[in-house]
Amino acid sequence: MNMKRLASLLLVSVFAGAITLGAYKLFFEKENFTIISQENNGGVINASYTPTSARGAGINEVDFTTAAENTVNAVVHVKNITISKGPTTIFDVFYGTGGTAVPQIGTGSGVIISSDGYIVTNNHVINKANQLQVTLNNNRTYNAELIGTDPNSDIALIKIDPDEKLPYLAFGDSDHTKIGEWVLAVGNPFNLTSTVTAGIVSAKARNLGKNQSFIQTDAAVNPGNSGGALVNTNGDLVGINTAITSQTGSYVGYSFAVPSNIAKKVVQDILEYGNVQKGFMGISPAPVNTRDAIEKGINNIDGVFIELVEEESAAQEAGIIVGDIIKKVDEIDVHKYPDLTGYLSSKRPGDTLAFVIDRDKELLTLPLVLKERQKLVVPEMGLEVKNLTEHDKKVYKTTSGVKITGVPERYRGYGLSEKVIVKVDDHEIGNIDDAYTAFGSISKYGKTVIVMVGSNGERDRLIFQ
């Protein structure tokens, strides 16, 4: 009787245990991961995480391996060696001997873009270099030659003479990158060669106050990554990693790259012309985030509201007028000014573009032929000058020179405004390029003689110390 009771109790226990285990599996056990983060009160919060298979394609389903393998072999380590002299002892100071030459070394990255050794990098990586060295991924080192540079876009082109054909990356089309698209950043942060990080395109046409258009990503980029490659999952070069926003000097979640279409155009210009050819349309956008812009509703406009059209500019010749809103150029949607400037940076004078304009709620398509720059701020004195129009030439009775359209505060008592500069020291001034060169060669320690023409044809000669 006791044996029967014992067997009965054992059978009931096993059955109850099975029911309990089944209920736990059914109602309580779910596949999840716990993310633990500390709150201000010292407690923890739990958040369930749904596996990738339940939420569609994710990072584990993206193949980075082929793009990474191809990219690391085309990204190089760039060493910038500068020689500086300074007084190292009291005798150097006393006798003015200049001290001992001290080499300073800076490092960055570069991307091989041709099998014969052309490499694109950042201008700030090679700036003021006395010697450039490039180390490939196979640890072979070469001396490099500077071919050309464009400080405005922060792009430079250097060249090595390899013993064999090199692996290289092809430029992709950065205009067609998409927000949320996976990208890889490849470079040499902190002298750690061939480092690959992954992220997504966080934003496009990001303006960092440089009148430039950057691709923003969340791929980790640190000092030493500058000049390295930003590639998509196909291994196409879509950007040159250039900058980070950080209060510590290290990566905090934001990195920026020069779009490949801009870098490609700069490289082609350097190789073909020796300098960068810039196409201008000759408009000024209405400033945003001002009281006037808010009152007029300009802040709410999707596009670029035109506040000024320069005389005899490409925009004026195309029929664009003040108050027009640029909505699109070619196939690129224009939501804000960096969208426009970024696309124009990849074009040259003479290129024809199709602008879609909103004029009083009516969409117009206007062809526009880009022209050379007509206005600039000259170095040293900071005068704003422009090329002469045909009307100016008649009024001022001169066929050459540049017209002063803006004067800094410190020079406003000299009667410079609206005068035409025809000569600076020994430099004859024909256009704004001549003016840029002449003012750029002004000595800070000597005197500068400027010859100007007034609206009645009279000539003034001013001497600045």
C-alpha cells in the first residue's frame, strides 16, 4: 500500500513538473537581450531587443568583408615631415643663429586612385611639408611628390613611383549616396594602420561653416584618419574622410567626408589645368534664422531663396531673378544652400546645368551656363572686388581693373568704395585673378601703392604702410 502511494505521488510530481516547465517555456521564456544602463538614481532599466531575424535586414546581414579587403590595400599611411628652426639656447637668442633644425612629423591617410601611384589625401595632412613619405599596406615605403592642392575643399594630390602596379579605388557617385546607407571608413587613426570602421550616412550636404558640403557619417574617425577612404558596401569610393566634431579631439559620434564627386573634380582639374576650375552662377541666398527671414517665412521655404543676382552673371543671363526659389539642379533636389554649393563644386566654368525655379508658385526650367568667378575678397587688405562689366568699362573709361564693392571698417576713410583698382605696386590689374595674386604678395613690413580710377576717369594714387 505504501509502495502504491509512493508511486502515485512520484507520478503526480513528474506530471506537475512537466506542466510547470511547459508553462514557463510558453509564457515566460522569450528570446531577448537585456540592455543595462545606469540612471541618475543608481538603478537599472531593462529593454527587450528583438533579434535581427524578426526585424528584417540588419548589420549582421550586410557583407563588409569584400569592400574592406579591397579598400585596406588601397589606403596608405602618409607621413608629413616639416623642418622648423628655433632658438634652443640663450646663445642662439643672443647671436641670432636660428637654433637647431628640428623635424616635426605629422601623419594621416591617403587613397590610391590609380595603379601608377596617384594618391588623394587632405590638404591639411600634407600642408607645409618638407618631405612626404607614403607607406603601403604591405609596409613598403616611398617618398611622395606633391602634385597640387586645393585648400578650399581640403583636397590634395600626391604621387609615388612604385615598382609595380598598385591596387586602387574607383571614384563612386556621391550624389547618389543615401541617408541610412552603410559605409566603411578606412584609415590609420593613432598610427594604427589599416583600421576599418562601419557606420551609416547620417546626413548629406552638411555645412561646417566652410561654404562646403560634407557627407556626415557615424563611422568612427579619429586623428590619423584624415585623407582616408569612405566607401560603400560595393567598395566604391564615395568620400575622403576629413573632419570630426569633438570637444576632446577624438571621435564622439560625428565624422565628415568630402564627397567623392568634389574630390574627383579637384583631382581632374589639378592634372589637366594645374589648378582648380570653379564655376559660379552669381547669386546670393537670403540668410536664414534671422528675424527678417522668420518674418518673411524664408525659414520655412524648401529650397534656396535668391536675395541677390549679380550683374552679367550666369544667373542673370539665364533669366534668374531676385525672389526665385531654386528647387532642383539637374537631378539633384535642392532643400538648402549646401545642396546647391556641393553640386556646383563638382562643376566647371562652361558647364550647362538645368535649374528648376519656383517663381510665384510656377515651376520653370532654365538652362544656366556656369561662368568664372566674378567677385572675391582679396587677401591682406580684405577689399571685396569684382570684374568690370561692359557698363563699368564705359563709365570708368578703362578696359581693365577691378571694381571695389566692399571696404573693411579700417579702410573706410580712404575713399575706396566704387573705385576701380588698375595697379598694385608693379602689378597691372586686369581682373580679380590678377588682384588676388597682387594683394597676396603684399609685404606686411613695406609700403603698398594702389592706383585707382574714379567714375569721372580721374586717377588716385594711395600709399598704404
